[in-house]
Amino acid sequence: MSLLDTRVPAVLLRIDRNPFHHGTLGAVRSLGRAGVHVHLVADSTGSPVRASRFVRQIHPPPPPGASLGDIAVVLRRIANGVARPAVLIPMDDASAIAVGRLRDELAPAYLLPQQPGSLPERVADKAELAEVCAAAGVPHPETIVPESAEHTVRAARGLGLPVVAKWSRPWLLPPGTGLRSTVVVRSAQEARDLYLRTGEAGSRLLLQAFLPGGPDRDWFFHGYADRSGAVCGGGPGVKTRAWPRGAGLTAAGRWTPNPQVRLLAEQLAGALGYRGIFDLDFRRCGATGRYHLLDFNPRPGAQFRLFTDSAGLDVVRALHLDLTHRPLPDGVPLPGREFVVENYAPLTALRPAPRAGRELAWNARDDRGPGRALWGLWARRVADRLLARARATARFTESPRAHSPGLSHDLSGTVCDEKASSC
């Protein structure tokens, strides 16, 4: 018999159009294995998640650039088809913010945590997060939101180059501009040029002190704050492999006890009165040893399945249990457990698993379809990117301005993962 109330379906919403979002597959499997009917609202064209046997039904997502009204229409239509209250789980920041704003309108068709509707947007905004951390007493890299191009130059120099440049609301970045959510800029001129593109980005530019990376520096915490505010269903972990190397998303991670990280996570969630699933990213400062919060994601992190305890509880199951008023099982943590994303860390995935166990993002014995689908799709994606890069290189080499000393520098800087503070 399932611990979860299988009479209550789940609706997973993802506005982001990334076909290789393995966190979505993790949520599909977590709930589907427990017997819950899973409805996926996402652009899954060309995505391995379509091949999962645990997806009950896939629904077309809101169109690109959809308004809150458009999103509400889609969710109401799905609710009418499901014909019973469902647990609604946003899988990206844009979805979490939209659901927060629409909370009153979506109830009672959907079950959602009780918290202010503006809170997901507040913590996801990288400029406001600095103020949130200051109020809660949680370390955060020194951050400046410049008010002019000249202020940007002074701020970059004052923080000490290189600095991290972030757009405060990366979910608003339009495609095709070449703008990245987070980059490391190595000159004041680069920072100024980015500021001048604020109109394209759709949100404020902020500059942040650069915290160098290194072994044992990148940590994360996944948790679920229940109706009482207690944090459960997750834990602290360390990033052991990144993609791109040294700065990107978690390609491999390990569940590792860390009382300091846990205390900071619980302190912040408590100060905010946060309810629901959250994913925090920390960078340990090599000079002081302090853990600085880099990002607060008001939804499941892509590697949330790392924190599956001895009773099979993870943050997604904790949410479903809590919202259906069922008790959470008394499992014990499994420190040393690993999570590996095969297409980003294939060699790590082939190594012997640790005693505490390992979960792969795509391949699973009880759900082989996504793993089989992944490699063909990934090979085509890599080939397409290599071809595009080769063509761009050829155009640059053939251009008469290619070697001109007056050629403007690349505005993209050094690209970082949107969760990282440095490369």
C-alpha cells in the first residue's frame, strides 16, 4: 500500500523549454512509483521524459511569453479534465512565480502550500535575495545594483575584478539575445557594456563579489517546509562534478552531513515563513570558511532525488503527503548517497556505486524508456552545437575585421551556471 494518497493526482508545471531537464523526470518517477497519477504540463517535444511509463498524460504548456491569464487558462482547463483537486508542483522559477501570483485563483482546484503569493518571486529575484539574506543574518556575497553605466564602472572596480554579473530576474531573459543569466566579467568596461543592455534583459543588472571555487566549496540544500514550518524531506549535499566544469550545474553530487548549511537553510526558511519545496545553493569562502547563499530556488532542484531517505521520502513526496494531510514516514538519512547526470558525467556514472547507493538522472531499471531516448537526442544536440560553432568560427576567420584591433570584445564574458557565483 502506498504511503501517498493515490486518489490525489499531481500536476507538474514547467514553463522553461529545456528538453533535458532531468528534475522533471525525477518528479514524474517519484510520484508515479508511489501510484500517483502524474500530469505533465511542459513542452516535452524531443524530451526523454515523454518515454517514461510513469507519465499519465502530457498537456501542452502555455505559449512562450504567456501572461498570467494565459497560464491560468491552461491550468483551469487541466483541472476541469482531472475533475478532482490535484497537487500542483512548479518545476522552474517562472512556474513557481506564476503559481504564487495565481494562488487564490487556482484554489481549490489545486492543493498548494499556504504562504504569501509574492514570496516565490521575492526569493527568486537575485537583487532582492541580497536584502533577504541581510535581514535574516545569512551570509551573502557583497552585491551592488548599479543605477547608471558610470555607477557600474565604479562598482566593478570597488568590488575588485573579476566580478560576477547577474540579471536579477533571469526567467525574463529573451532568447536570441546572447545574454546569459550569470557571467564573470573581468573588466569594468565589460560590466558597463552589460549594463547598457538592461533594456533587452528585462530586469536589473547586479554585480557581486567573486568567490573563488575549489574542492568542497559548492554546496546545496534541498528541503520541504511543511504546514508548521518544519524543514524535512531533504538535506545538505556537495557538488563533486559540474557541467560546464568548475562552474555549472550539478553533474554529480553527494549527500554529505553539514550542520552549518542545514542551520542556515532552516534559519532562512523560518525567517521568511516559507512553506513548500526549496533549493538553496551555497559557496564556501576559502578565506573565512563561511557559507554564502548564492541562490534561492522556490521549487525542486534538478538533483532533488539525491535526498531520498531509507523510507523513500524526498521533497516531492513530502509535499504531496503534507498537502493531503498524511504523516511523513520516519526514514533515516543516507549520507554518502550519490546522484549522477549521465550525459554530463558519463565516466562518473560508470564507476562502482557507493555503499549508500546512487541514483542516475535518466537511466532506471523500472523505467528504461527515458534512458534509451536520451543518448540519441543528446548526440544530435551535441552534433548540432559543434556544427554551429564550426560555422561561427569559419565566418569569424573569413571576416576582414576578424583580426582588427578595434573589434569589440565578447559581451558574454565567462559563462557560469545560473546558480553559481564564480567560474
